Amino acid sequence: MVPIEWPDPAALRVALQSIRALVVCADGVTSDTELIDLLRGRPDGIPLIVIGNDVLRRAEPNLWLPAAPKPQLFGSMLTQLLFQEESDDIAASAAPSWRRKTDMIIGNSAETQQLLHSLDQLAPSQTPVLINGESGVGKELVARALHFCGPRNKEPFIAINCAAIPETLFEAELFGYQKGAFTGAVAAHAGAFEAAHKGTLFLDEIGELPLPMQAKLLRVLETSEVQRIGSTDQRKVNFRLVTATNRELEREVKAGRFREDLYYRILVYPLRVAPLRKRPEDIPPIVTHHLSVIAARENRPALHVTPGALEKLLSYPWPGNVRELVNLLERAVLMAANRAIDAEHIIFPQTSTRDSGPIANIPLLPYKDAKQKFERDYYSLLMRTSAGNVSLAAKLGQKTRKEIYDALERLGLEATSYRDGND
């Protein structure tokens, strides 16, 4: 580290020939033209981080922080900047194959690095894996990483969300059925077990699997055979099982809601994905990545976040984890008029401050009145979120502009009244 106290242009010119990164504490620094010119003219590959006020905006820093972050977080940010270009050049030869295929697993935190290390160890094996983590942390991405790095990567990856399947359809979805097995079975259908043959079967939210289906799943895992509905033939299957849940399955076992024998069958190697609030160091690289993805998809120049926006993102607890962060970025990109996402474009969900009393205390309205109240509350929230922008409201509500205007007129709401913060 080479400390330099400005003004000392000669020392800065010498340092620029050997340093790998430049950090400027801008508090107390005035808008000095010579300093800005030297910083802007720094050699390629030397990232500039400015901490403090905005007088050095014209120096084009790679990262701008309104205040000094914690040392661990700052170290992660600096590492990300230092090795970003280098990692792009050597990724094809140095990074593990699965990390080239699943670049969505991003981060420099200790939790993420431990997860990557575990994936490097697990990917080549056939060991069943149970992924545990809160909703939105990216459990399916971890499962895909396990698949695409191992010997089964050229075979199918079949993902089933157990929470999204009606209980009466589980057996048909997993085991398949023969033509004529029941009303509506106009053709034979291979179930998920067969579809995943030689590949990977990912059962998301396995804690939602009904007890009768848990017994049948256990039987398949023990015999490697399935029988379609309406058939007497046993079909051999060979797949790697990866499961995920946001529940504590050990508690479910004690409560009698999950079979103990199945629990130990799938718990060969547990992986836990940390919530985003416990790894804030990962937020800057995740934001950078997803803004690039959004820009490429929308065919527009890449956006960046201002220091104020970044500070706001780092201070939020992210109950919805990475999924919530990505959705927020989608909205911020729509609201940003130029290439910068500022703090005003970062809008978090509003939480009710009212006390939630017993349902008996809630007045029961006639259906027509209750529907009108819901619509009014919904469109009021939609217009507040979009700051009165009807096009953005249509995008967020997945409606046409005409439908938005018709609803506002029907409910007696004015879009213009939300543009100055009034209801």
C-alpha cells in the first residue's frame, strides 16, 4: 500500500506505474482538475474506487461508495474489480467446467466460496444431495450446477416442483401412465422418473411431497424400477437424485409429516445455501451480472448503480433473497431514464404498520364492495409503485395501457395524482 496525501502529483504519477488498484478518500477533496485528469488517465487495468463526496465524479471511478464499508465487504468489492477482467480471460481454461456453465452462482463471500468448493467436490460423484435454503436463494441453480459439471451433463435434467402439483396428480407426474389408464389418458406418458433416466432428477420443495408418494419414492430409490399407471411392466431407471427444501425436514420427521427412512435416504450430503442478508458482499457482483443480462435481453446499453443506490441495496434485509433482488432490478431498469440506477429507482415493498387483529374483527363486506375495495387498493399500490407512470404500471401489472386507464376511470383514480406523491 502506498499512501499519498494530495496535492502530490509527482508521487501519484510514480505510484500509477506499479499499483494494482487506486482508492481515493474524497472527503475534504475539492474539484481539482489536475487530480481528475491524473485519475482519468490511469493505466488500463487499474480500478479506481472513490469513497466520500461526489467531487471526483468526472474521474470515472469503477466504484463509488458514499461511506467506507466494513473491511470484509470492501475486500470483496476490491477483489471483484481486480480480477474481473482477468477472470474473463482465463475462465475457459482455469475455472471448473460447471462454473462456466452456471455463471448465475456469483459471489465472493465466505459462504458462497464454501458452496462453490462443495460443488466442485460433489459434482463428479453420484451421491444424492439435499439442498436447504430459504425461498429465493437459488436452490435450483445449485442443482443445475451439480448436473452440468458431472458425467451426466449431456443427459436430461428434470426439475419437478412438488409444491406446484395437486396431490391427485403426483403419481401420474412422477410415474407416468399408459394410454387408456384413466379418463383423459389418450396417449402414453413417461413420468419424471423415466424422463430423468441417465440424467438428474431434481425434486424441489420435497417437504411438500404427500406421505403416500414418499413411500413410493423410497421404493423407486431402493429398486431403481418404476411402473406406469395402467401397466404391469417394471422399467429400470438410473438417475441422480437432487432434492431441495426450505423446511427443516428433521422437524417434519418428528412431527410425522415426513418419513424418517426417506429422510436419511436423501440426506447423504446436505448443502445449505445462505440467505442474501448473511452475505451482503455478494450483492455488488450479483447486481452487476444481472444488469448485464437485462441489458442484453432488452438490447440496451448496460446500466450501473450509483453509490446511493448501492448503499440502499446493501442496507436492505432481502427477505425474498436473490429472487427479490433480481425482480427489483428489473423494475429499476424500467424506471431509470439513463444509464444510471439511482436511489430513487430502488423501491422496496411497503409493509403495513397496522396491527393485525383477529379475523373476527374484520368487517365482512358484500362481495361486490369487497371486490371494489381490493381493486382500488391494488391499483393505488400499482400507481404508487410506478410513480404515476401508466406504461410502467402496465408492465408491472402485466396489463395493457388501456386496461390500466379503464380501471383508473372506473375506480375514480387519477394517474397524475401519484406523480407528486399524493394518493
